[in-house]
Amino acid sequence: MTTKVNKQRIYQIFKTLQGEGAYIGLPVLLIRFASCNLRCRFCDSYENWSNPGKDFSPEELINYILTNYIVESVQNVSYKLNDYLLMFTGGEPLMTEDRQAFIVEVSKLWNEYSGKDFVIIETNGTNPIIDDFVYCSNIKFHFSISPKEMRYQHKYVDTYPKLVDQLNNMNVNNISFSLKFVYESSQCQEFILTLAEKVRNRTVGIFVGIFVMPEGATKEKQLNNSYETLLFCTKHNLIFSPRLHILQDFKEKEFIR
């Protein structure tokens, strides 16, 4: 049984290069949902907490993209529209079941247009995924899970990444996942290592890796935090991930707001 698809509020659409994590450097069409279930104090897209943007059905969103796309270079490289992978971010893409169903339908439509059968979803992992993702077996979904600690929140909210437990026990060919952490200080080490141990002990599922990024919304802060982050990754066999969109000052091509 598939989940009903309702219109969803989209805050921004960018064409850019993925700046962090497992698929860093790939050209992506980034679709940012409005609103999130968490309130992280270092959030770099906090303006969408107030639920701004425009409402779209899956068909309306794809038509909007096709109608408004302008052929321009991204980081001095020219890409055609169908060169881009879809990437959903937020806000929180998995916040509700109908939002998840929306992602599946948009992914199907993008596959019909571009032939791309790989979709990246950035999530805090607090919500498990619906069965629609599994049923859509002709598209490969990668969940880039970025768990957040309770101490980062402005008020109490359950931040436990239930999706990690779910995918740790899910063995299907079209779903993969990775973990992506923000390294703020030595205080976060226990949190990262606890979840790292959990996924390293799994026996099923397609797991890509554990990525750790230095916290910082500016180039200067990124560089200041990089050395300690790199030492931590080296010691515990984790993958250091820069945030290229900050270090290189990516000029994202936005065409909705």
C-alpha cells in the first residue's frame, strides 16, 4: 500500500556541486524543503524554520524546474539539466510520511525525464522511511544521515536517529546509507563513536561510510576546526569530509525562493 501524495512546501532549488559527504563534487539539483522537526543552534538554513516557500505537487515541481532552468555553468563547468542528480535536503525531507511519498514521486518523474536512477536524501534520521522507497525498486536511494545531539537543540526534542536502526536491519538492493557528523569539539566524540560502532556491527544493508566534517559556517572557522577533526578521524578510522561549498565559496544557482 502506497502513501498518499500531497503538495509540499519547497523553500529553495539550487543547481550546484555537492559540497560534503559521500558524493562530494557531483553536480546536484538540490531541492530544499521548508520546516524541520529539530532546532539545531548551528543550523545553516534556520530561515526555513518559519515554513517559507511555495507549495508544489510532484508534477508541478518538475514542470517548474524544466520551465525555469537556465543553462549556466556551475563552478565554471557547463552542465545540461539532465546531468544533475536529485538531492533533497531541508529542513527535514523525511519529516512526514506524505513528504516522503512526495520524494518518491518526484524521483520517478525525474528518472523519466533525465534517465537518472540515483537520488540523495540528506536527513537528520529521526524518522524511519516508508515502504514506498522499497517498492520503487528501479531507483536507488541514498540516505545521508546526519544525526544531531540533544545538546544542540534550543528546547527538548527527541533527536535519536531511528533511521539508523531501521536501515541497519534492511537488506534491499535500492537503498544505501552513510553517516555524516558535524565535529564541533571533543564533547561530540562519544556521540559519534557510539553510532559508528552501531553501524560497523551491522550484518545486512548497503553502507557507504562514516564522514566527519569540521563545524563552521565560514571558511576561517572551517579551517580552524579542521585539524582537530582530522586527528579524530585518523585515530578512529573515520572519513574526514571538508565542506567545499564553504571553503570554495560555491556560487549556487538558485531559481526559486
